[in-house]
Amino acid sequence: MLLILLVAAGLRVRGIGFGLPALNDPDEPLFMMTAIEMLRNHSLNPGWFGHPGTITLYCLAAVSFAVGAIGIATGHYADSDAFVRAVYADPGILFLPARLLIAACGVLCVYLTWRLGRRIGGVRTGLIAAGFLAVNSLHIDYSQVIRTDIQVSIFMLLCLMSSLAVAENGRLRDYLLAGLFVGLGCATKWPAATIAASPIAIGLWRIARGNRDAPRLLAFAATAVAGLLLASPYLLLDYPTVIRNLGGEARPIHPGATGGGLLANLGWYLGGPMLESFGVAGLALAGLGIVLLPLRNRVAAVAILPGVAAFVVLIGIQALRWERWLIPLLPIAAIAAGYALTCSADWLRARSGRQLRGLEPVAALLLMVPMVSAAQARADARADDTRQRASAWARAHIPAGSSILVEHAAIDLIHGPWHLLFPLGTAGCIDARAALAGRIRYAEAETRRAGSPLVDLGSVTLSRLPGCRARFAILSHYDRYRDDRAQFPAEWRRYAELSRGSALRQVIAPVAGVRGGPTIYIFEIAPAP
């Protein structure tokens, strides 16, 4: 198990500084700016509750405080103001430690997967499940990004472990722990509420068998609510912001991520990210494990599967679909695959009458081959991102003194000899260097984007579009709106207007397994008519 944890840690730390100082993930700045503002305002109110993300934001604020305190104590920064200025000039100072925190949470998920798998199917199941998750490409990817998905998985796994303990003992302590983990999970990401279906189901199952667990089940529910509000008290104290943020998150369409209903979404998840990260054989084993669990271990099935099924249905019925929403399901799929493998090995031994030593580890290693290959392909693609290639092209081809409109957070170009513009909704295209020097706040950015799903050229107010006419434009969302112009006609109009009569100088496209990122279009803009 120690070897598996070391492998998991190595895979999650390798290449974790991708993109920096540029910020390739559009949501990372949201979390870090919010955490920094909490420290600047000396407030525990995050001021944003979209996920709600409170646990993650508090952790990021603690990391930011520690990094700043160490920097000031060692003389790297004169004071906290100098530290914040340095972070806006080079986000890697703070983003790298924050990413390492998420990576540590990813390794903890591997450990908890071993613990849960061991309780469900024994030591072999636990070890195989932990090994599968350690090399899972999707889990590795999101263990390197500042988001809530990995942290919420921890609380959901802990809740399932408590649910199993309730099934075995029915103690009040286990009910209370299950409620606490549901509350902490919800304070991290709202969909964690679905995992409550597991302790509720096992509680009702015990009541149906004559156990007097009704008061304990009520105590579980009360603890879940109390845990949520204690972890995130501003859900009540700042409820107008909560309502506004939830309205902004509930979008029916999104460029490149609009879903197609329950069955279409589930088919996309299974045939896309799940198949890629587990391989055909691994995914088939996971499905077999889900079938075998209620047949061979009914109590564990009642304690585990209801919450998992509720989560699957929830992400399936959403209007949007994102591969990151699968993250909490990956440990369960790994455990199911490990359980199916050990059950199959036991069946073969019984049929053959031989011990067949080493069958499980050999089979597990063979199954890991496509998983490791997928992880390597993703790592290579992340290390060679189209956005960094666009920056390299700009350094080689764009004359000094030129103005450049850039849609992504290309902070690696900030110190170059150009005038950089960045689209920001109702504000039009702002001076990127001045905005960073002025330490732009997330609240301002959120107000300016005016509910738009993305901060891009498509969200710029039409009357301010002339202010975006730089000499060059590096566009990372151009093809999204072009290919989906029927759903986003107003947004596409901005791109069509800006690029009309312009010269397309370069297209930098991703290459499967080699280069990651969006397709980048670089235009030399025609003079204004």
C-alpha cells in the first residue's frame, strides 16, 4: 500500500506546475482570488457560494496565509501588500502550493479507497482498487487543479465508510459521523448531498429489521444540517449572495458542454471519460462489480449503492455535462473493478482446484497498462498546451509595441513589449497589465461578466466591441461559438464582427495524446472601417 501511495503521489506531483505563470484552467483564478480577498478583507465570508466551495476556499486561504507569512518572515516580501503584488505579477508563487494541497487530497482519496475497498471485499479488493485509482488519468488530472471535486470526494468516501459502520453496528457515533461528513461534503460541493441516501437507506433497512434506529437516523439528519452550517455559516448570514450565485451556476447551455438528457449524458460519461480512464476491460470489470456486490454482500450494497446511484442520476439529469463531475465516482468504480477481479479469481480457483498464486496482482497490472497509457497521454498533452504554444508564437512573430487581444489568462505575456487587452463583459476589453497591477478583485470580475458562462470576447457588450480592436487577437473560444452559433448567435456575432476582413495568421490545434488545450486562432485584425 505504501508503494501504491508513493506512485499516486509521484503521478500527481509530476508536471503540477503546468502553464504557470499563465493560468490555463479558467476556474483556478476564481478560487484563488476569492481566498486572497478573504485575507485582504480580514473576513471569513467567502462572498461566493456557487459550489459552495467553502471548505476549499478556507483551505486555500490558510495556504495563502502560510505562504505569505513564510515569505515575509524570510524577508522575501516587505509586508502583506508586497506579497499580494508579487502574486498578481507571478501567480505561481501561490498557485503551486495550492495545487500541491489538492494533490495531497488526491493521494488521500487513494488511501480512503483502499480502506473502503478492504471493508467491502477484503485486503485484495482494497489494494487493487487503490492501484486502479492511483493511475487513473482523470483523477490525476483533477488532483493537479485548484477545484472542489477532489476534496468533496474525501467527504463522500468518509460518509460511505460511516454508512458501512452503521450497517455493522448501528452505533449513534457512526450515524453522527455520517451526518458530519455529509454536511462537510455539501459545504464543499452541493451534489455531495446525494451521498446521504446511503446512511438513510441503511438506517431504514435496520429499522425494517426491528432495530430502534429511528432516533439515530433523525440525529444523522440534524448533524448533516448542523455540519453544513457550522462549516459554512455565511450560507445563512449572506443568503442573498447564495441565491444569486446559485442562479448563475444553473445555466441551461454552455459552449461545448450542453447535455442531451439523462440517457445521452450517461452514455457520454461512460463512453468518454470513464472508458478513457479505465480502459475497456477495467470499465467492464467495474460494471460486473456493481452487479456482484448486491448478490454477494447485500449489506454493503445497501450501505453504498443508494448514495452512488443518487449521485449518478443527479449528474445525468443536469443540463450540462462535465468530465470533472465524475471525480467522486472514480473511487467507487475502482472498488467495483477490484471486487469483480477478486471474485473472478476466487471463482477460477474453485473451478480449477488450484491455488493460482499471484493471479490478482498479475491481472491487475495488465489492466493498469491502458490506464497508465491514458495517464501518460494526458500528462504529455497538459505539458504541451496550445495556449503556451500561442505565447511562443507571439514572442516570435508579433512586433514590439503591438496591441494584442487575448482571451485566456496569458500572464506569461504580461511582461512582454506589447499592450495586452483582456475581454471582461460590460467593461469591454481592459488593459490586462493595469488590471493586474491594480489587483483586480473577483467581485469586480463577476459583476462585469454579467452572468455570462465564460469570460471571453462573446460576453463583451456590443457597444464596447470597438475597444477590443487590437492589432492581433489570440482567441481560444472562437471555434466553440462558431460551431454552436445557433445556440449562441449574439456571442458569435462579436467574433464574426472582429474577424471580418482580418487575416488568420495561425491555428494551433490540440493533438490527441500529444498536445492539450483549446484550438487557438490568431488573427491580425483589419483596421476599423
